[in-house]
Amino acid sequence: MQNSKNEKLLVLVEKMPAFPKSVQQVVQLTSDINASAKDIIRVIECDPVMTVRILKAINSSFYGLPQKITSVQRAVVHIGLNTIKNIALGVAAMGMLNADNKANFNTSDFLLHSLTTAAISKLLAERIGLSSTECGDCFVAGLLHDFGKVVFAEFIPDEFKLALEKSQEQQLPLHQTELEFIGLNHSQAGRILAEKWELSGPLIDAIAHHHELDHSPNVLRDCVFAANQISKRMHFGDGGNPVIEAFPESIIARFGLDLPAMCEALGDLESVKIEAQSFINL
């Protein structure tokens, strides 16, 4: 039975477009401590579409830079390689969303939820003292944690629509109703999608197990789990899952606070939402 589920999943994910090769190369290079900024800039500049979108993002009102940035090299100087990587991934992810899906899955709300989860995940990583590379990886894991839902909305919309409706009507976790109607959940789809995109092992693990905190210790996954609940509690977009989960003991131990206390400690997160919306509107 498990084999047939895996085969079904592989067939679905194979239909999804790969990230552009340039984006995959940026992700790989920024994860390599021996890679030079020059190598990363060269990859980006060889992709005119990515270059234009990165420069458009950097010159948006959110960053508020005093002068217009006209090259990727100057962009790296002003906002850093990790932010460049995050913008490249965000642009690529947005390009994969189809607003006209038969599941009636709201991709604008989904993207807002994904981007805010990403930003909050990075904030939590910074809060517990992770390295800049790990903080960047937490952003990526948060951005992509729910992208298995995009596979379902695009290729099995009828079943996914039923899962969404039951989750909403009965206030059940969406990953549970997906199992009922599809036989698979979005975390499983996300794992194979992340493998297809050649993400790192810890990122794949965080995406695959963001609903399974007892799987194995993974600080990236813990940041994503917590950020996911915070984003839902703040009503930042909508990933289709109405259930806000309290922080279990392992998450409280990791961050030192429960969910309400963490929301209070982080203060006004409206700027996170504004940043995400400005990115969507590029």
C-alpha cells in the first residue's frame, strides 16, 4: 500500500516544474561556505529574468534604499547574499502558482501565509542565535513548507477541494483530511518536491516533517512549526488549515515560551505582513 502511495506521489510531483537551474545553483552556492560571492553573482546575471526581478524587489519601497540599485553586485553589497537567495526563491515560487485551480485554493492567501511564515521562521532562528546561513535556511523552509498543497491544487483538485472543505467545516488539521481523500498529505508531497529541487538534507527534513515534531531533532523544522502557528494566529494569509496548534513541550523547550507568550514577545509583526505583500505585488 505504501509503495502505491509513493508511486502516486512521484507521478504527481514529476508533473511539477523544476525550479530554474539558476535558482537551484544559487541555493547550492549560498549553502557552500567555500563559494564566493562572485560565483553567485555570475549565476544570477546569466538569468536575465531573475536579475530583473531581484533588482525590482530591492528597489521597492520596502527596502527604502537611498539610491537605485542597478546591478546584482551592488545589490549583494547592500542587502547580503542570504537575502538575495531568499528573493530568488520567492520569485521562483511565485511563478509556480496557478490562481485558476479547480480546488478553489486561494493562491494569494497561500503565498502571504508562506512568505510570513518564512520571515517569522527567520526571526525565531535569529532569536535563538542560529548562524546567518541557518537563519536563511529557516526562511527557505518556511517559504516552501506547504508547497505540496500546490501539487494537489494543480493536479488532483477534486480530492484536494474535498480535503479543504472538510478541514474547514469540521476544524480538522488539513494534513489529516488530505490523508482521507488523497491518501497522502502535503508534507509528503513537499518532501519529494524539495528533493526534485535539490535542496539540502536539513531543508528537506524540515519540509517533510513540519507536522511531526517527534520525528527527530531538527531546529529548522521547529522554527517552521512555530512560525506556522504564529502566522495563523496573526491571520497572515491562509494556507487552507484552520487549526492553530499550541506549542508542545519540545517547542516550548526550544524557544522558552508558549504560543501566546511568543506572539507577545515578538511584538508588532505588521511589518512582516507589509513586506510579504509588497513582495507579492512586485
